[in-house]
Amino acid sequence: MARRRERAGWVFVAPNMAAVLVFMLFPLGVSLYLSLQSWDLFSPPRFVGAANYRRLFASDPLFLIALRNTAVFTVLTLVPTVVIGSAVAAVLNRKLAGIGFFRTIAFLPLVASTVAMAVVWRFIFTTDDGLLNIMLGWVGIEPVPWLTDPDWALISLSIVTVWKSVPFGTVILLAAMQGVPETLYEAARIDGAGALRRFWSITVPLIRGPLSFVFVITIINSVQAFDQAYALTGSNGGPETGTYLLGIMLFQNAFGFYEIGYAAALAWVIFAILLVLTLVQLRFARRAEVQL
């Protein structure tokens, strides 16, 4: 009977295992193989060993620019996403009439198309007649070069990404907050704790796991960012190299210069960066839970 159940279990998981093998492990193996090759899609691949990785770290100045821009972009996206997402989740975690409607409104940006959303924001950020500069002009502020200045372009890209990312963090954190026992808040109110003190002393420690999850997912999405940057500022990461992220560099080398092996090496470097950042974040989260 035990063997029969074991065989039945393997039969049930076999389709999923096959899907993982075909759509995940096989592409990973192929990309690792290609990262050691020189291939332009037309001629046969030529083995070059670690030459692509040496070129990436030693002789490509654009990699350092993309790495720096991605790091700054990740910080500009991560902090507002977590802070705003936590605040919105705390506001929506109330038993008020019509609160479901506001929860739906807060969730809408998550289901919008990223490309369509970036195109709309591109019109909003227009320097001369964009809606945002028109509103700033009402209060006497000069037009801001949102998409024509390299520094402002990266900030603009971060604003768009935060607007897209906050609903996801809000949904995760709201679900976690609704699992916090109400008796803890009642006891804190009796002891005289205010709303802010209750949030920091009760809510934050008890949602540390979901909060860590939002951290990790936001970092992964920021490092892998491509579609919103492509739709907002183009495929060259302009103006100049203001929004030249790792995702743009990967796309440019793979489908612009047809250097597939070099692009595959860059993809594995991005994977290594994400793996290290995720492990570090999970370790800090576990340590905090132990201390708690």
C-alpha cells in the first residue's frame, strides 16, 4: 500500500516536474552553455570559455554604468514601495463602510499593462505640456526635465515603478495585517499606546515575514526591470546613459548587437547578484525573527 501511494504521488507530480525540466532547467542549462560561447544567431557557436565574463568585468565600461544605475534605481524603488505599501495597507486595514471599494482602487495599478502604463506616464512627464509640469506651474515651480535630463530620467523611472509596485506590496502586507490578533491592539490601547506605537511595536514585528517577502520581490523586480524603462525612455537607456539598466544592456546586446553569448553571460551575472541579495535578505530576516 505504501509503495502504491508513493507511485501515485510521483504520477501526480510528474507533469509539474516535466514542466520545470522543460521550461526552467533546460533553458538555464542552455543559457549557461551559451555564456561560454561566441554566437551571433547566424554562424555556429564558437567556444570562448570565460572570455565573455572577463570582457564584462574588465573591459566593458557600460557594465559599470548599468550596475550603478540599477543599484540607484533599486534603492529609489525599494524604500518608497515598502514605506508607501505599509502605510496604505495600514490605512486599508480598517473596518469602515465602503473600505472594499478603496481596496479595489488601490489594487488597480497592479493589473494594468506595464507598457501601456509607461506610455501614459511618458505623456505626463513631457517637459513642455505634460500634466505634471502644468500642475507644478500652478504653484510657481519651473518645468522639470523629467525625461530629458539623465538624473531626472532615473527618478521618473523610479516613480513609475513605485506606482506599479505599491499595490503588490499593499496586498501582501494587508493580508498579513489582517492576521494579527485584534486582542493585541486592544491590550495596547488599554496600556495607552497610540496608533504609531501600536504599528511599530505590534504590527511590524508580526508581519516581518511578509515584509521580508516584499523586500525580496521588489529587489528582484527592480534589478530585472526592462519593460517600463524601454517604454518610457527607449531601448538605449537614455537620455545619455541615465536609465541604462542591466535589463536594457541585456536586451541591447542580445537583440541589438546579436551577441548572444555575451548577453547570456550578463544574464548569469544578474542571476548571481539576485541570488546573493536574496540570501542576505533572508538571513537578516531569520536573524531578526530569532531575536524577536
